[in-house]
Amino acid sequence: MEQNLTEPKKRIFSGVQPSGNITLGNYLGAIKNWVSLQDDYECIFAMMDLHTITVRQTPAELRKRTLELLALYIACGIDPQKSTLFIQSHNSAHAELAWVLNCYTYMGELQRMTQFKDKSSRHADNINAGLFTYPVLMASDILLYQTDLVPVGKDQMQHIEICRDVAQRFNGLYGDVFKIPEGLLVKSGAKVMSLTEPTKKMSKSDPNPKAFISMMDDFNVIAKKIKSAVTDSEGVIEFRPEDDAKAGINNLLTIMAAMTGSTPETVAKDFEGQGYGTFKGAVADAVVEAIRPIREEYDRIIKDKAYLQSIYTSGAENAYRIAQRTLKKVYKKVGFIIE
Ligand code: TRP
């Protein structure tokens, strides 16, 4: 009885596509923050493999990366005892709800999406319908679990908006079927920029491997990439976030701050008057030392295929059970015969 007095935990859903090597940007901007959400929320994190095939993949690579992503989540501190971890394609409800919601989403809404415009210009030879309806699948991911909060980066906020619009439209027609989720911009989440073009976000699909730090890179490669990061010729360590000419130094200060739990301004003070070479060396050391324990965990976990399988199997069972409740409700509302 007393248990009913405490509020149930709010639910969080988020995911990453197993489309490339997870970068330092993904870690500092997303996964690291998820770890700290686990105690206060009921968390569900998925490997979004259905989304990944909107861009052509090598099948063996996709399989490998999906498992690597799971091992990395765990190595970073996502605890399968606390949070649900599963592979999106293992829960058929995602594709099923996406079909229904496709019929409640307008072409015009999807045409406005910046990610669609961006990806179709980068993959002009493969502008497929899946790429176009990607936001509908993402809305389904979120809505199936009656999610309260979706921790994402700024670039994903437009997807949260369309998810809310579609959910509200559906609820307007059929009553309260979906909880209306909110995006959660994690304040402490650092936005890490490309090391070669520091005005662009660090991306795991950047064709230039020097632009990003992969969580899988050798430690000496990581150090080398940081030491050759693009900076400027001013030679002054100062945090000037509005000044694009300073983007390289701003980025290294941001990375260093995230590594040491400090602020870019404080880091800049600490290194005032020092040369870029010294500063870069310190950043490289800090990054390597932060990644080292994660990598040791990762190397251990990735070898244990049976363990990984047990995690994603029980994760999928849990995800399926929760999702079916929503899917059944939706099917009933739209007029499908359910049993
Ligand atoms: N679109 C997200 C990205 O590229 C990945 C994603 C798919 C996602 N479905 C989601 C994130 C649901 C949060 C919730 O980063």
C-alpha cells in the first residue's frame, strides 16, 4: 500500500544508430549523461538498426557494429540491471506502429525536416522512402513506450517536435492514446566539434577519420588526432564561443572541460599564456585517460557473446511487452480487429 504513495519513475527512451564508430562526441554529448539518469528514471536505450538502413550498409558490418554499440553502452556505465537495452529490429512493434503513424503524418511535414534535406543531398543516389519517413519511425520508437523524456542533442529536437505533433493529432482523433514526450537537452552534454573543421559537429560518418575521435581508436591515434587538431594562428588560449575563428580552441577547451568536470572558461584560465602544443598535449592525455577504463571494460565485454546475447534478449522481451500495450490500443482505435 505504502508503495503507491511514491510517484512512479518517469520513463526515458533514447537510442543511437549503429552506423559507424561511436565518437568522443557521442560519448560526451549523450551516453555519459544517460549513465547519470539511470537512478532517477526508468530508462530504455536501443540500438536503432532499423534507422541505420536508410543509408546503405554492409550487412556484416551492421551486425558487428550493433553488438559493438551494445558492449560500448555497457562499458560506458549503462547498467543492464537498471536499464532496458535492446535492438530495435527485435521488437516488431516499431515497424508496425510506424506504418500506422505514416498514415497520420503529412508529406509537407516530412519535407521540412532538415535531416532529410541534409541526408538527401549527401546521398543523392539513394533518396529512398525510408529516409523520408525516418521521423515517423523515430516517433514510433518514442511513443510506443509512453515516454516522458527523450534525451537528445539539439540536432534531434526537430524530430521530437514532429513526434509531438503526430501524437497530438492522433490523440485529438482518438482520445489519450499516447503520452506527449518532451525532449531533454542535457545541459552538461558537451557539443563536440570536428577536429579538422571545428565549426561542424563531430560526426561518426565524416569521410575524414582525422575529424573525429572514435571510442575504438588506438590511444596513440587519439593523441595524434588531438595534437593535429585545427586551431588558429593567434596563439591565445581563450574561450570565445561566438568567434568562429576561435572554433578549434573553443572545441578543445570544451572537450577538456567535459573530461575534467570543469568549464571551458576555467580551463582557459588554467592554461593562460601556455602554447597550443602544451595545451593539446594535456587534452590528449585527459582524453586517453578517460577512455582507457571504458576500453578495458569494452574489450572484456565484446568477447563475451553469450553475455551480450542474454542482455539483448531479455531487453527485447521487456521492450516488446511494454510496446504491445500501446500498439494494441492503437490498432483498436483505428479499427483493426484485435482478437
Ligand atoms: N535519430 C537519432 C539520431 O540519429 C537516433 C534515434 C532513432 C533516436 N530513434 C530514436 C533517438 C528515438 C532518440 C529516440 O541520433
